[in-house]
Amino acid sequence: MKKFSKYIKKGIDQSLESVPFHSKAPVKRLLMANDKILPNSNVHIAVHMIDKLPKNIPDYGELHKHKYDEINLLVSQGSKLKYEFNFEDEIYEVSSPATIFIPKNTLHSFKVISGKGIYICIIFQGRYQASK
């Protein structure tokens, strides 16, 4: 085995409803990194691929917070990807390309509104943990 092969891992298909404080949504999710996939990496990375959206998109993210800072990236080509972000009592409509920083312990939720593209969630500094 090569010395650095342990650092190259495949993403894992993960249903959104298996994630705490999330429910079923028309989004394909790949878990790319966490403490089980890459021990000692201190990062959680999930990639959400948005392709075909129904007319009525359900609310699928409850307000929650993390013990660590989070960065979300909205990326699309051609079709502008739009998300709604709720920060405590403020709501923002954000179009790609965009970076959204969520400071630790900030209540937040989000949902896709329209378009096609990729939403990347990165949580730093330890195990992925969410709480209300």
C-alpha cells in the first residue's frame, strides 16, 4: 500500500433525512469527509447536487446550530442556483455563485428554491454535531 492512499476516500451516498434536523428533499447528498471517513481531519464536508426540482419544494431543514463554524458554497453553471437561508430571525435569498459563512452557535436553516447546481457544506474544528 502506498503511504498516502489512506487519505483518498470515496464519497458516500447519504439520504438527507438521515441527517439530524433534516427531512426528505429533492437533493442528492454525498458525505465526503467526517471523522469516520478521514480520522483526525477535523472537518465535515457534504456535497448536495440539485438537478430536477418539483414545483412544490418541501421545507426540509429545521433551525439548528453547530459548535463549529460552517461555510456553505453555492455553485452552478448556466442555471442560477437559489437558496433561502434563515439566520435566527433573518431570511436571505442567495443566488450562486456565493459563499455563506455561519458562525458557530448561530441558529440557521436553508432550502433550495430553484435552479440546478451544487451546494457544499463544510464544518470545521471537530466532529459534526448539530443541536437545537
